[in-house]
Amino acid sequence: MEQLANGIDPISGVEMPDDTVLNNMRLSRCFFYVADVLRQTIYTEGKPTKESKPKKLPFHMTEN
């Protein structure tokens, strides 16, 4: 994915011409995104991760 994102043919290792569909900017960004998702999935061994949220303070009201 990273090679495709960088405009390189992953099979031959040759840089793809600018007019190639796979060397399109939108596709390149998509390839970078997919590569990152795959990297994170491999890092977490496919287990979902929970983002840590700041703990909420208890709610109190005072009379005034």
C-alpha cells in the first residue's frame, strides 16, 4: 500500500507515470489511509482499542 501511495509499482518497483490511474492524488491519499489502518491493525493484533477519555468530575449543585 505504501508503495502504491508513493507512486511505485509494488510488483516491479518502478515509478509509475503521472498519467496512470493508480498515481492519482485521491487514490494516493486513500492508499496512505489504508496503509495506516493496516499498520494499526497489525500493531494491536486485530483487537479493538478504546481511546482513553478524561474522567468526568462528579456533578454538584449548591444553593445560592
